[in-house]
Amino acid sequence: MNTILGLFNYWIVIILMMTGFYIVMSRRNLIKKVIGLSIFQTSVFLLYITMGKRAGGTAPILDHERFEHYTNPLPSVLILTAIVVGVATTSVALALIVRIHEAYGTVEEDEVRGMDGAE
């Protein structure tokens, strides 16, 4: 039981990842697909943050008398960059969906493909 609770973060990552993947694959609404991708992306962020944390570690301030274990700051820095890129790509995707809605009058994938094929 202790092992399962010790892997709690990984279970949350798996649940979020599969939820996001299911939303992307099963929904035909473009906005719901973007939300699913955002959930999937958040699960990847949590995975990297979880792997980057070291038990008993502290910030890498060189003070050998007080601290023995240090946590690598690189995963946190990469995740901050990934969050900014994720917000930017999500906003571009939503802007494209707005343009699709203006052009076709719908955000349903099947209807847009049908209208595009009819022209």
C-alpha cells in the first residue's frame, strides 16, 4: 500500500494523460479538442516536475555545511518555458477556431470537412 501511495503523482499523470487523449480522440468539437490537448499537456508538465524533484533536496545553493542533497533546477526551468509555449499555442489554436467559425458557421469537425469538400 505504501508503494502505491508513493506513486500517487504518477497515477494522477496517467489519469490526466488518458483523459486528455480520450477527449481529443472522441470529440468532434474543435474547442473540446483544444481543451483535451491542454489537459494532456498539463499531465506532461506534472510528469516532468515529479521526476525533477529529489526527496530531501533543496535549491542548488552551494552550502556544503548545511545541505547535502540538491534538486536539479533544469526541469523546472524547462517546464516554465513549456508553459509559456503551451499558452501561446493554445491561444493560436483558439484564434484559428474563431476564424473557422466565422468562415463555416460551426466548430464541428465533420461539418467543416463536409462544407469544405462541397466547395
